[in-house]
Amino acid sequence: MIFAMSFASVYPLYVAKAEKKGRTKLEVDQVIEWLTGYTEHRLKSVVSKKLDFEAFFAQAPRFNPKASRITGTVCGVRVEDVEDPLMQKIRYLDKLVDELARGKKMESILRS
């Protein structure tokens, strides 16, 4: 199941998706840091430790309260309707990376 997958195994896929569309690793990191409260240093540490998604979100310093403003679909599923809290956090992250790759402005992605 996705909960047991290491965040480190998916992180390069997020970066590749964004870079393929002209965005940067720095922007992917900014989105992840906004959502989770990780600093640049702690994010690097999490990736190197190969934490699974469950631990990644459990150890997040501060899940952004504006995350509930993230709406829309990922893989045909509305993120705001996902009932499992961990899966919803994963889908929020997927949605943010999707928005980044689609060229949305960072202010809009970060719900400013």
C-alpha cells in the first residue's frame, strides 16, 4: 500500500514531473515545505532516511491549516472527499505537484 512506500522513492518522481514542465526542484521543495512545515534541511534528511509516507506526515513539523483549501481531482478522486486522513494528505501533495506542473502561479498553489 502507498502508506508503506518510502517518500524518497516518490520524491524524484514529483521533481521529474515538475521539471518536465519547466518547473524546478526548488519549487517542488517549496510546495512540500509549505504543506508540511519541513525546512529545507529537514526535508533532505527525510529523503535520505527513506521514511515511508506515514512517518513522513506523522513527523511533519506543522501540517498547513490552509491545506483544506486544496480542492480538485487526482486520479479521478476529489481530494476534499478522501476520508482517510493520511491518504488525503498524500492526495493534497499530489494535487499541489500537479498544479505546479500545470504552470499555476506559486501564489495560487500556496493558497496565498
